[in-house]
Amino acid sequence: MIEFLLLVFISLFLNMTVGLLLSFFKQNMAVVDVFWSTGIGITAWLIYFVSPPSVLLMLIVGLISLWSTRLSLFLFLTRILPGHQDRRYQKIANKWTGKKKLKTAGHFYMQASLQGLLCLCLYPAYIGLPSSVSWVTLCLVCFFILSLTGQLISDYQLELFKRSGARGVCEKGLWSICRHPNYFFEVLMWLCLSLMTIPHAGYQIALISPLSIWIITRFITGPYTEKLSLEKRGERYKDYQNRVPMMVPSLKLVLRKIR
């Protein structure tokens, strides 16, 4: 376990160091979000090359690569390349006093530590997974791809809303049935990856991954994002909060959309 953790954290911290240097060059803390996804993708391949070979391991690493490539490219093309400054990080940085570069570094490496929790889904692979793939695993692969597609659609819908210059709150498509569909699908993807390792050795450790991303999005990132939305949109966003659930889509709203 110690060797696995050392490999994971060395990989993640090196990745975030590159991201930190790029953020200083671009003067944009939002770079951290791009390196959040690239770091986990790179680490997955590192574990792949040092673990016993298996088809199941190849599937898990392949799916993580799909997630990592999709998210990092989307964030780079829509945030970093255009020079977009994320209000969340601007708010955080504005509260800092003293050595801001040192505090920026602390923020990046804190993110690297959280990445490590998600990489725990790779621990059973490091111990050794079987080469055979069950029908349950194949179902989970399909469900992962559906969740990845759902996240892509939700990100695209929000991006179109922003580019349209429309005011108010985005309630288009998936954003009309929950306030953070992108986070909802994120949790589902990591849950699928972890469930693939059951009942093999170390699966209990792997289940920390979806639990961690649920806590991060539901109790840290989500509430902070909503606090900023309330400051910017006021009563419109408060009304949205009252009508639409935070992360788990409302069955009632889903049925209403279908009708």
C-alpha cells in the first residue's frame, strides 16, 4: 500500500508542479482544473505499467483516459486558451495576504492530495486483477460511457448558455432537472470504476474514490459555486435552488421534461 501511495503522489505532485508553473506564466489559477484531470490520467497509466497485466486493468485505465482527455481538452479550450478567469479562484486569491505565490502553490498541492483519493480506485489493479471480464463489468463500462456522455452534454449546454450572453440562470436541458448535472455524472463515473473491482482484493479501498468525489462536489465545490451564484444572481438563483435539487435529478422534473 505504501509503495502504491508513493507512486500516486509523486506522479500527481510532479503533474501539479507543471500546472503551477503554467499558472504563474498565464497568471490564471484556473489552470489547476486542467491539471486536475491530466494528473489522474497520467497516474492511471503509470499504475498500468507497474501492475500485473489484465484486461480489466486495461478497461479501467482506458475509461479514466477518456474522462481525463475529454475534461482537460474542454477546460483548456473554453477556459485557459481564451484567458478566462474563474471567479471562484479570484475570490480565493483576493482573500490571501502576504506571499500569494506560496499560497497558490499550497492550493495546487492541496488539489493534488485530493486527486490521490480518486486514484485509490486503481489500488486493486496494483495488487492484481483477473484477466476475465464479467457481464457486470461490461454493463458498468456502458454505464460509465453514458455518464461521460451526460457530463459532456451538461458542460456543452452550460457553455452555449454562457456564449449566448443570456442573463439569469441556466435552466436548459439537464440543468433543469438538477443544479449540478456535471457533478452528478462525475460521481457516477467514479462509482462505476470502483464497482468494477468488486469482489477482488482491495475493492474496499477503491470505494473511497466515489465517496471522496461525492463529498468534494456536494459539500465543498458545489456550495462554494452556489454562494458565488447567489451573490451574482440573487433572487433568481435562490428561486432556482428552491425548485431544482442540487445534484441528484428530481424524478418529478425528469417526467415533466419527458411529457
